[in-house]
Amino acid sequence: METRQGTILLVEDNPDDVALALRAFKKAGIANEIRVVSDGEEALDYLFFQGAYAGWGENARPAIVLLDINLPKVGGIEVLKRLRGEARTRRLPIIMLTSSKEEQDLIDAYDHGVNSYVRKPVDFVQFAEAARQIGLYWLLLNEEPPTSALTARSGSL
Amino acid sequence: MKSGRPLFFLLALALVLSWGFGVSFHRAAREGASFAVFALDIFLGAATLAFLWREISRNSNQAELLNSIVTNIGDGVVAADASGKFTVFNPAARKIMGENKMSDYPDKWAENHGVYYPNRANFVKPEDLPMARALRGEATDGAEFFVKNDLNPEGIFISVTGRPLFDERGRLAGGVVVLTDITKRKLREARVEELNRDLEVLTQKLTQSNKELESFSYSVAHDLRAPLRAITGFGQFLLEDYAARLDDQGRDYIHRIHLGCQRMGQLIDELLALSNITRRELKNEKVDMGALASSIMGELKAAEPERSIEFLDPGNIEAVGDPGLLRIALQNLIGNAWKFTRKTKNARIEIGEEPVCLCGEKIFFVKDNGVGFDMKYSNRMFDPFQRFHSQADFPGEGLGLAIVSRVILRHGGRIWAKGEVGKGAAFYFTLGNGGHSHGNETGDHTAGRG
């Protein structure tokens, strides 16, 4: 699969799930670099280039974000809300990748402008298939928002 | 006093007439006028006197009537003149205000009679007393006080209405107040308030336990699945990366681990489904159970087209309830019938409604001619995790009928089963008021089995 360049940011606190996800993407033939942050606060630092990530350039911005809901420090829905509240991350493709299929989580995620919501399958074969389809769709089929638009009109909320 | 003016007028008239009568009499005697004139005069005078007498007695009857009303009326009536001196203080007012003598009016009035604000702590200030207000020309409507004195040692609540009184020239002439004992009403109100408070506490507790249930379900959904994913995932890695180093038995073990995880995943999903049935809000809509059953049968047939099962289109079966929940219930019941006729020749599944019974309750049924069950288990079969067949013969988690039962109970209905080993099973259920064509929401009755 010839996918676009760009990193995938995986926001996941469970090391088992990180290992599973990395293998699933590898198995699916997705060669994009996958960076992992393990809580909501770190995710925000990374995406806003602040804290430990201060000074990181716009080219470090991931092509897609895979966001868990149940996260330490700042929860996934709150991370999503804050990303959508900032002009520079408002159109960033964000995919919820979570165990939960609670109706309220789905409602909250879509209300706050998530692009996609995928439930982690228990079965690894299905997990790998989900990873393959996520990669196929979001890194190949889907047209990403223009990078200029990501930064333009900042503060015009 | 309304009667004052006509009385005065009548007295004046009588004086004029008797003066006329006297004059006529003297003139008649002096001038020797005819007896007829004299007689007419006499007659006129007598008629006047009779009229006068009637008017006076009528007035005094009215006064007596008024007096009698004020004395016997259940409400306390107190009237005072402009100086604050009481002119009326009826027995009911006495019963409320106690036997204490009026003194130092109005400064000590509240203390002498034990008149408090409704908080029962402070005496009513003299200027706030309805009579004092009336004597200032102000009206009072339904002011509530608490009274505790020699005649009412336990204390009573009263409602007071006061009005100023004016004379015919519009000058303030006094005041009148009406006192009503509202203790019973107040006690009822207090009881209602108390019940409301209890209800609030209960509601809070319920909300709290619902929240706990919700976070429990959330935890089941999220936290239990994560380790399961790890077990099955890393088991899969073992198979993929180390298959060559494992013998058949080792690979079989990993396969069993994998199957166990799959089952546990299903179990978690079904437990969640069960708890969702209790938590979700119940809709109340018209549902065609026949169409629902046909669509579920269609799905089952599409999944296993090789199976041939006789299924009669039940036509329109009207019910009122939650369409989503009723679909879940029928899915489980028909799914069971589908499952337990797997080894039956000429398998048949039937869905319908019994003729309406005398109670007017609709009874729906799902019947099959599958493996059936022993009736001695019939009371346990709606409890969670109850299974009556081996996993190898008929796989399942034992939650299907528990889910069905919970759906039926949420509708305020009942469910029961009849069966015989080898001959099939029949499940009957009602939907409470929802079973009637014009049923209303029955709420969350959980009577019967839990």
C-alpha cells in the first residue's frame, strides 16, 4: 500500500494496546512512522508544540491522530474538544480508537467533531484488519485538509 | 350601621305625622269640622305607627340575625372602633385568641395572645397585626400566623383577613378581622413537604446508584476488554512468530486461549447489552411484532441459507412498546428457536398472539418444535447464566432469556415458558398496558421475577 507521507500519532496509555497497534499497522503494511504519547496532556503538548515538544516545527504535525477515550490526566474527549477549539488543529483528522462503544462516548466524540470512531476489536486478526482499513482510508483515499488551511486564519474562531 | 339612616328618617316622619294628627284633632274640636276628617286623621296616624313599629322590629330582627351569625360562625370575627376598642369578639375568635384580657392595645396584644410569625419564634410586631393595619386603613389578605396560648397550648396556625371600616362620610371608623384556623391544612402541607423531601433524597440515591451502575458498565466495557485484547493478541503473536517451535499440543493450547477470549468478549458484550436494557429510556410506540419477527427470520435465513425451517408469516401483530427493546427480545426468542431446532427434522417456528383473554391482556408467543426443555427448570431459565445444554451441543452464554425477561419486565409484562424434552418449547409474554392497542406507558415495573 502506497500511503501518504506523514506520521501517525497514537495516543494510548496501555502498553499492551500500543504493542498490538504497532504490530497491527505493520501487518497492514502501513510504513508511516507511528509516534506514541501515553496521556492526554502529552498529546496536547505534542500537537500544540509546547512543553517537552516546544520548538517542534509544523512538519512534525501528524497526518492523523488515533485517540483513545479513557486516558490519564486529560481524557480523550477533552483532548478532542481542545484540539477543535484551536484554529491550527481544528481540521486535523482525528480517529477515536477505543474499547468503548458507550452511546454517550459516541455522542460526545461526534459532537466535538471527531472524524471517525473505531472500536478496538478484541480479536487481533480483526484489529489488524481495522488498522489496515484505517490506513487505507485516512492515508490513501481521503483527501487531507490543505496544510495552509491548518495554520491560516488562526485566531479567527 | 346601614339601618341608622332609615330609622332616623322614620322617627322624623312619625313626629311630623303625630304633630299633624294633634293639630287636626284640635282644629276639629275648635272648628267643629266633620267627624270624617277626624277619622281620616286617626287612621293615618295609626297606619304610620303600625308601619313604624314594623320597621323598628324588622331592624331589630336583622340585628339579632347578624348577632346570631357572628356568634355561631366557625371563623373568628373581631371588630374594633377607631380608638381600637373591641366592639365584636365572637366565641370562635375567643377560642383562637385565648382567654387573656385585652390590654395595652396594641403593643402587648401579640404577647398576651401568643401570636407569632409562622416561624413560631418571634412575636408579631404590633404594626404587622391585621387589626392594627385595618385601623391604619390597610387591608390584609390571608396573612398566616402561629398562635400559642392558654386555650391552644400545642399551638395552631391561623390565616387572617382584615379590612378597615368607614362611616357613611368615608371616615375611618374602625376595623374588622376574620381569623381562620388552618392548622389541619398546614399539617397536611408539612406532611407533603416532608414526603417531597424524602422523595428527593430517594431520587438522589437512585441517581447516585444509577451513576455507579453506569461507571461499572463503563468499566466492564473498557477495562475488561483491554486485558482480553492483550491475551488474544499476544497469543496470536506466539502462533505467528513461534509456530515452528510449538508442537501440535502447544498450538492447540493457544487456540483454546483464543477461543476462551472470544467467548469472554461475547460475554462482556451481552452483559453490557443486559445492563443497557435496564438503563435506557423506554419508548412507547406502536410496534408490529409480526413484521419484526419476519424481518428477524429473514436475517437468520440469510445467515444460514442452507437450513430449511417452516415459518408462517404471522401478519400484523399490534403491540405498544419500545421498538428497539422489543426487537432485542424477539431476536433472542426467535434466535433460541432457530438454535434449538438445529437438529430437528421439519423444524417449525411460530410467532403469534393468543386470543385476547378476559382480562384484555394480549399474550404473544414464540413456539418451536426443537429439543425443548424439562419443565422442572422452567422457573430458573430466565435467570442470567442459566444453561440447559452443553456448550458443544448448543453454544451460548445463558444471557439471552435473561435479556428477554428484562425487556418484558421493563414493559410491565410477564413471561413464562412451556416445554417438553424432545417436543419443543413455547414462550409466552405480555407487555403490561403496552399489550393493549391503546395502552399507556406502564413505567418501570419490576414486579415478578428480577
